[in-house]
Amino acid sequence: MSGTGDVPARPGSRPRALVTGATGYIGGRLIPELLAAGYAVRALARTPQKLRDHPCAEQMEVVRGDVTDADSVAAAMDGVDVAYYLVHALGSGRRFEDTDRRAAQIFARQARAARVRRIVYLGGLTPEGVPEQQLSPHLRSRAEVADILLASGVPTAVLRAAVIIGSGSASFEMLRYLTERLPVMVTPSWVRTRIQPVAVRDVLRYLVGCARLPDDVSRAFDIGGPDVLSYRDMMQRYARVAELPERLILPVPMLTPRLSSLWIGLVTPVPPGLARPLAESLRYEVVCSEHDIARYVPDPDPPGHPIAFDEALHLALRRVRDAEVATRWSNAAVPGAPSDPLPTDPDWAGGSLYTDRRERIVDAPPDTLWRVVEGIGGDNGWYSFPLAWAVRGWLDRLVGGVGLRRGRRDARRLRVGDSLDFWRVEEVTPGRLLRLRAEMRLPGLAWLELTVGHDDQGRTRYGQRALFHPHGLTGHAYWWSISPFHTAVFGGMARNIAAAAEAEHRAPDE
């Protein structure tokens, strides 16, 4: 049996790990694990600002770049010992396989040129005996990326996982919402398919451990938990762990992957663009054919690893209930979402910029008002015309957008890069400013800015600004078609946020 060896650091330094996908679900959780294991971490991000509020921001190096840009990847690889490839173009359009292929080829070439000692890739578990051309595009692309990296000439570890169970993972949220919201459900036939889920804690343990594999190990490893279950079993076991009544599940054969994704999108916060590849993957039996990873990354002592499915559910639910979800599936940017900077005001010269501005004097201290502002969205809602917000969310999902139900990572605190329903947090200045960027499908770019301050008389002032930069005639028509509703939506929002802060301020005295 081969042992786990230490990665030899370059002279005068700790071993350095490059993490791509650092703003995503796995990447964001891997960084603190690598730091704890003694690595210097460099994170590659298209928008480094999104990592500003990461809990480990001051302990890591963040560089701007994109895996499809060879120059930025080459710069990021300089001085790196182990490079983690945790990105994919899933949901970025019909040609996502081409994008995945090109990115993997660039990453492989640059890793070899930089003499990186090891590549570690988290891919998908593929079914035994199914020809590659019959796999779903999602699984086929994951397998192709693995082949490209393994052929790079750099020792590569490919970890192949099926369903990852952890607080905030897309698979867990899909399972959670389907089970909690539907005591009786008509389901696709894939609920009978056998799956070997794995806890996110074990995934992270394997990812860190693979950095120290011997140099002569370059291969794929299947990783999974100790349980092999059908999706139907997973829903029933979730119900038991969450102390819900047993669910009545009626599989029917006529639900295609497309209809399945629409059904998932209707019931869960996972949008159809992400639900479809998940549903397509569940059509196949994905069970580990080996557990060779334990030869190199031994299961810990005392027993308890890999973590059993029920225990993984307990851990994830506890994190959700305690509002301690470190990252969510929605951390990753929505493909095609706007990334242009907020137009400066008032000297912006980039075209039309529509603005709806509201202000209120609030009979409450600024810190009380800020708590209301920072708690907006998710279960707390948007403080105005709930039906209008709900309808806008449904319309967005109908055209393939994220809709209004992504919710929040944390019920009380926001950080840059967090998803917030169909917005993303672009800027937070605690106590003063919250700026949100729209990620719903729009004919233009949109922001919502909420501020807390004082007026000339020292009174607490709430400021609210909605901005819209239209694209073409359709964008102008969109703004003017919704402007009659602004008084009800935006005016009511300002009024009700102020009222909520005042009520909270008065509550201790009542």
C-alpha cells in the first residue's frame, strides 16, 4: 500500500495551491481546508471583489483571471505546486462543452509549462457500461475534461463524485425542497435509479489529501459514501431525518429530462438551466466501482468516514437551521449575467440611465435601520407588494432565469458575491451601503442601492435608488412599461423598510 507523501515546497516557501472556481460552492469551502493543512493559497477569480468578504480573504492571494484566458492562467500558475480545477461551463449555453474543452486544454498546457507538480480535478461519476456518446452532455463533458487533464503530462488526480450532500449544495437543496414541499408527488422514473451520494466533508478531505499523492499516481478515483440508494430512498430518508411524515411518491415514465427540469424548477430554488443537467445525470446508475482512494487518503480513525447518508443530512440540516451555511450552489456567478461596472453618477456618459430615487427620514437609530436593510430578501421578503415581486420571479423562471427563490446564504449577514433571490450583492459597506446587481433576465443592466445615513439635522435617513441601463429599444420599452408600478413597488418598499426599523426600535419599550 502506498502512503501519503508531503508535497515538497519550493525553496523558502510553503507549498502553494492554486484554486480555480474559488467563488463557487466547493472552491469557497476548499480554501480554508487547504490553509489549515499548511498550504499557501492563490485563488483565481474573474471578479476578485467577490472574494473580498471571504472569511479567509486576508490569508490568501487573489488574482484576476479566467480559465479560458491562457495569459491569466499562466500568470496564476507561476510558483504553484498543486492546481485545483473546480470550474465548468454548465448552464452557459448550448456550446458549454466547447468552452469546457478549451478551458481544460489551456489549464493542462499552462500547468505543464509552469512545472506544476499535481493537478486535482473534481469531476462526475459516470455509469459503468454506458458508451460516452450516450451520456448526458453534462457527464460527457466532465469525462472529457478528466481525459484532457490526465493527458497533460502533469500527475493528475480525478475525483469522480455523484450526488454531493452538504448545506447549500444544489443536490441537497433539490432533495430538500422536493421532499419538504411535496408530501405527495408524481415523479420521473429516475427516482428508482441507484446513486451513491457523498458528504461534502469527505469530498473536501479527499481534495486536500490528493495534493500529497505520490508523483507516480495519475488516475481517476471514484468517491462516494457508504450508502447506495435510489433517489426515492433518499427522499424518504430525508423526510425521516427532518421529522416529516413519509412521502407518497408515484414515478411515471413520461417525464423527460426537460420536463423533469421544469418540474424541479417549479418546486425548488434550483433554476431549470442547472436542474436539467442534474436530472439528466440521475437517469443513470452512478455507483462507485472502487474505493482505491482510501489507499492514499486513509479513512480517519475512529470510524465514521466516509460519512453515512443520514449523518450527512443531519450535518447539513443543522448548518441550515443554525444559519452557518459557508457557501451555496448559487455562489457561482450566473452565466450570462451582467458584469459591467455600475455607471458613475452624475457624469456617466454611456447612454441612457433611468433612476428611481426615494428617501425617508426614519425615527430609529442608524444601526436599527441597517439591520432591516441587511436582512432584506429571502424569508423576510422585499417590504412591498409581495404579489408583484412573486410574479416577477415566476416570469423570470419561465424565461430560464434564476427567479426569486434562491433566498439567502445567511439570514442576518450579507457579503460581497452572495446571491439574494434574483439579485447578487455587489457592494456592502456595513452600516451604510448595500448595492445589489440584478441577475434576472432583463433587456439591460439593473441595480438596487440601499443606504443609511444622516440628514443635515442629524436624523436617520434611508436612501433607495433603482438604476436601469437599457439595451436597445426593448430596454427603453421595458422601463416605461413598468414605471407606472414604481410608486407601489419602490415607494412602498422605502415606506415599509422605514416602518419596520421604527417598529423594531419601539419594540423594547412596548
